[in-house]
Amino acid sequence: ILDIKGGPDEGLNLLGETVVVKGWVRTLRVQSSVTFIEVNDGSCLSNMQCVMRSDAEGYDQVESGLISTGASAWIQGTIVRSQGSKQKIELKVEKLITIGKSDPSFPIQKKRVSREFLRTKAHLRPRTNTFGAVARVRNALAYATHRFFQENGFVWISSPIVTASDCEGAGEQFCVTTLVPTSREAGDSPVNAIPKTEDGLIDWSQDFFGKPAFLTVSGQLNAEAYATALTDVYTFGPTFRAENSNTSRHLAEFWMIEPELAFADLDDDMACAAAYLQYVVEYVLENCKEDMDFFNTWIEKGIIKRLSDVVEKNFVQLTYTDAVELLVNAKKKFEFPVQWGCDLQSEHERYITEEEFGGCPVIIRDYPKEIKAFYMRQNNDGKTVAAMDMLVPRVGELIGGSQREERLDHLEERLDELKLNKESYWWYLDLRRYGSVPHAGFGLGFERLVQFATGIENIRDAIPFPRTPGSAEF
Ligand code: 4AD
Ligand code: MG
């Protein structure tokens, strides 16, 4: 007896075999002569159609209602050609065992349920077609990410989750501290339980880390330390931002992929970003056909064509200055007017890639230094930095990267200008003191990549358990 995984398309070679399938009941239709039980084990999108006659062993579980939508089941039978048009094979049931029955309150019955509703059932939504498919494609993207970098000689670095450094200098960090009582009851105790110094300031010496520590907003600074030793490295891990933006593109906890290349400039960085995106998109198109067909039909019509174009076409490149000019001259009226020096809003980014360049990814480079982070390398014009953002349709900014300021004097000057505390960046400055080299890197928001590759509209549906303002359930 074969213990199989997979739905009907996988099984033509199994015709005539006795097999066991284990999974969860998606639907159950009792007819006078036969009962159809659709079972899914998550290995693929399609269900195994199990056809059960009343003389099969365990039929009493159908009669008593013990087996129902949502239940888990162990089903043994023979693989036969299906009479139906939806699938090639089906399982002729010989024996059924209900492993775990499902309460009638099971919230995901056959009728279509909204994604807003499913967010309130994040623990059960992986049992739907959409979330099963998103999980498999997300997994394939992660696998393809490691493959791309490993095949190109990059070393994967685990950057720390807890850190005292603020990479982006934007003050959007979550504080990690033992000064606030953490037991549920003690958590309600007055704030004055926090130890204070004589001057009334928080007494960090009594904290676990002895000073303020935060959840990382980016592993970049740590990646730079390893790039200036191992040459090409990448991180792939969770990052955290306490931005209070309730949008379809922001999460408080998201995964970031951050390659860092030594002996490299902004052009090398952009080339790496384009090659990476094309590689992972092609991987998903080739290896997730069933799920991609599903997205193409149900989530975003034409997504397969859109992604195939990404693999084939060269990406558009333009400077920030040209992008601003293009936006100023655009016929479209924007909510936020554009002028040189302003940060581009999502509406601008989407206009450029979706309308101006017909869905092609666009890389914008050389941004004003005022709107970018302290570590970016200054261009000779004194106004811009060697930064780049990659914009893609539906998502807007998918990637943000730059060549790093490798010149110690320039970097120190910039820290002073921005009134950032030089002492706290002492180790980062050391990298410029001892064998500094031109280097560059970028950060890609993994959930935005999942949105881009699946067509899913809201970033909350691109990660299993989303963290957003006011919401850390599950
Ligand atoms: O542009 P960002 O802020 O760049 C950095 O953090 C650099 N240190 C990266 C680097 O050069 N190593 O963020 C990089 C990407 C963005 O382009 C976006 O895709 C994603 O991270 N991102 C978010 N994704 C989801 N939710 C959020 N709140 C995000 N903030 C940034
Ligand atoms: Mg950015």
C-alpha cells in the first residue's frame, strides 16, 4: 500500500494501485448511491476526489455525520480513472477512518469567504486554496533566493535580531527591555516600576543589556562587516519597524533579503538586483505551475504574462531627477504634488512603473541625500547619493539599495550633519578604518515580493501571521 501525497494530476502513474491518502476534508457531498469526499493535504492545490459507496468500510461515519468539512481523515482505496471532467483520477474508497472530527462551527465552509474575514482566522486560513497556494509560492521564492545567492558564491549571514544600532536612523524601532515587567499581571503595574536614575531618566544600567536595545530594522550594517571580509554575502531574516502606516504594503514584522557586495559600485548592485528578481520569478513560473494558474484565474488575470515579461525584458533605469521631471509633466493629477527633493509616494512609484513604462520594473537612482540614509555614498554633485530603488507594478518600491560611503571622512561628516551619535557607530566606522573598499547592497522586502509574484493585493495576506498596528494576535 502506497502512502501518497498530492492531488489527482500527480497520480496517473498510480492507476490500479492501492493507496492511502491523509488530509483534511474540503467538501463532502452525500448522494443516494455514492458520497464524494474532497480531501486536500496541502502538497498541491487540487484535492483528491474520494468516491465512497455505502458498502465501503467506515461508511457509518458518513451516515452519522462524524466526517464533515474540516475533519482530518485517513482514506485507503484504489486509484481509478475519474468519470468527472475536473480531474484525471480519483480514489475508489475501500476504508475510511476519521482521525479528528470537525465541529459544525468550522468557519471555512465551501462558500467563498472574504480575505478580510480570513485574517481574523489566520490559524485556519492555510486550509483555503488561496492561502495554501500563497504558502507554497512563498516557500518556492525562499528556496529560489538561497539557490540564486549560493550559485553565485554569496555566503548567507545570520544578522542579529536584537541590536543597539539603528540602521536606517529613522527611529522606527521596537525597544527590547527587561525594565518593564513582562508577566501578564505585573504588566499592568504602574509605569513608575521602571527604575530611574537620580535625574529622573530611565536607569538603563539595570536593564538586561545595560543600554537600550531594539529589534533590528535591517541587517545591513552587520552584512557590511561580513562583506568586508567574505566579499559577497546576504542576509535573509525577519526585520521590524514600528511605522504607524496602515497600508497594503507595510508590516511591522517583515522578512528582508539583504545582499552586500564588496568591490562593487551602484551599477553592480543594480545588475545583481535585476538578475535576482528575474531568477526567482522564473523559478516560480517553472516550479509552481498549478498555483500560478490559480492566481492567474482567481487573483490577478494576466499575472503569468506580466511575470514572463519581467524575466525577458531589460529593466528601465532613470535618475531621480528624470523621474521627477516625468512626474511633473505627467497628465495624471497626483494627491501629493512632486518637486525635486521630495520623497516619491506610492502613487508616483506605481504611476511610473504601471503607466509610464507599461508594467516593466523601473530602477530609479541618484536620490537627493536629504531623503536617504546616512550610509549612502555621496555623488560628486554634492546633492545626490548613489542610491537606487526598484519599483514594480502593484507594489511600488520592492527594493531599496545603495553604494555605501566607504570614505571615513565623508561618513563622519555626514553623521555629524545629521546629528547622529558617532560613538554609537564606532564599530561601523572601524570598517572604514581597516581596509575599506567600495561596496554596495540592497534590501528586498520578501512579503512585497510575494505580493508581486502572486498578485495578492494586501501584504497582510503574503505572510502567515501578519503584525500590523494594533494587531499581534495568533
Ligand atoms: O528601503 P529600506 O528601508 O532599505 C533598508 O532597510 C536598507 N538597509 C536595505 C539595504 O540596503 N540593505 O527597506 C528595504 C525594503 C523596501 O524596499 C521594502 O521592500 C521593504 O524593505 N520594506 C518593507 N516591507 C514591508 N513592510 C515594511 N514596513 C517595510 N519597510 C521596508
Ligand atoms: Mg526604501
